[in-house]
Amino acid sequence: MKVIITGATGMVGKGVLLECLDSSAITEVLSISRSSLELNHPKLKELIHKDFSSFDSVGEKLKGYDAAYLCMGVSSAGKSEEEFKKYTYDYTMSLANILAGEKEKMVVTYVSGRGTDSSEKGSTMWARVKGKVENDILSIGFTGAYMYRPNAIIPLRGIKSKTKMYQFMYDYFLWAIKIMKRLNPESIVNTTQIGHSMIHLTQKGYGKKVLESKDILETA
């Protein structure tokens, strides 16, 4: 399989990338980002693209892929709804709409988060915006489209979060997350499991379109 990944410079995306590079089922990985990953691997191709508001100029380079794992995201902290929507909705849908030309054979996964608001009408800004992303991706008609709503995520393989607040939590309070994992094993996932789950869904599909942590563990 040939897959596209966005957000591979971030925590979740890098976790998915590493599992794809290790997987015998994946023959090629195309990472789309604004800067180089500075990683050499025979399966890895990089598309450095500065303007995520439009992918028209690189559309031809995105053909022939079996899946797209959309892991790009930013924190809503300190951002207005308009700004958060630009990074979260506009950029993601700009790519998804280009990939729609391959929808008959493509599987798409999108990482939103627990608490995402499918009604798009709730009081929490980030949840409304991500709910709209989910709804609009699902409406395109890809062969498979799956929305990932993990609770807490444990980074493995030396991966760090680019969000300073999150990395602070991992540096000083990862022990608490691990305790939560022991008390409720189905509530916490790690970056490796997310990657394995996405590869599995591309090959086998799944009965649900929205995956919570329990579903991610089941498909990993």
C-alpha cells in the first residue's frame, strides 16, 4: 500500500509515520509538511508544501495512493475561532477535497479527539470546528473514512509533542497517565497503537466511522 501522512512533524503524525515505515504492508509513505522531517528511509518521500490553504498545484503528486492519514493539528489555546478554523478546518479540507478525486479507492483517517462535537452547535469552540471537519470528510464519499477520537495518548519511541503545554504534562505527569491506563486500560492509547490501527483499517475496514480509544485498541 502507498499512504499519505500529514502532521508527521507532530506527536501523533510521527508515531503513525514510524509504524508505516516499519510495516511490511506499506510500500511507500508520502509526508506532506512545511519543513523537512530530516529522516532518511527508502520508503519515505517528502512533499514540502508551504501553503496548506491550496493543494491545487501539487494535485498530480497526490494520485495513486491507497490511504491518507490526516494527523495535522494545532492547539486551540490562545486562538480565536477564526484562526483555529483556518488551521484545523480550512487546511484539512483543502487537502481532503483534492484527495476526493481518488475517493473510489482511498481510505482517509482524521485525528480529532475525545469530545469532538458532531452537532457543530455545542459551546466548546474546538469541538465544534473539529466536528465540522469530521462531518465534511465523511460526506465526501471516500471508500473508507474514519474519525479518531482518542482520549489521552502516550508517546512512544522517543516522540515529543510540539505543544509545550502537552510536553510539560508528559515530562512531569506521564506517571499519572500510566496509572489511569492501569485503572482503565481502554481509556488510554499510545502512538504505536494509533499507527497500527490506521494500517489495519486501510486493509480491513471497520464497522464504525468514529473510533474512540476502545476501538483504536481493538483495531491495533
